[in-house]
Amino acid sequence: MEDEQLYDELVHIANQLADLSPRVRLVCVEAQRLVPSDGLDIPGSLAGVHRALSKAGNSLATTAEAAAMLRLAVGPIPVGAASVHRRAEAVFEQVAEAERLLSEAGG
């Protein structure tokens, strides 16, 4: 696989992940509207939302790590960015789960 092709794949994944930002912000704003908080304590009714967003953040970090490791790989990379795609998919699923849980909580 050509380095330029891999780069294009990684940019596409990164753009898709960046497009999640407004959705994550909306979840946070709506959660704050539903259960206002001015401290670090997570309201129990939204613990699942917090957990899903926290997992999404961790998955995003592992996606970035996988992308960095892929870019540093020596030799041909026959499967392209498949490992990065898999990790990014977890981010999408966890953000969707946070949205679902927020909706169930009344948001």
C-alpha cells in the first residue's frame, strides 16, 4: 500500500472523527441543561452518558495511537488502516450510546 494512499485513509478517518465534535458538544450541553452541575460530581441519572463519553474519549486516544503506530510502521502495510478503522468505529458507537442514554434520560 502506498504511503499516500494510507495517509488519505487516515485523513478520511480523522475527518469523520472530527465531525463528531458537534454531537459530543450537544450531548454535554443538553446534559448540563437537564441536570445542572457546577462541580466535578457526575449526577447519578446521567452516569451512563458520562461513562459512554469517557469511553469514547479513551477510544479516540487509542485510535490516534493506532494511526501513529501505523505511520511509523516499517515495510508494506497490506491491510491499510483497518486497525484504525476498527478503533474509530468504537468511538462512533460510544458517542451514539451517549446520545441514546441522554435521550432516555429526557434530553
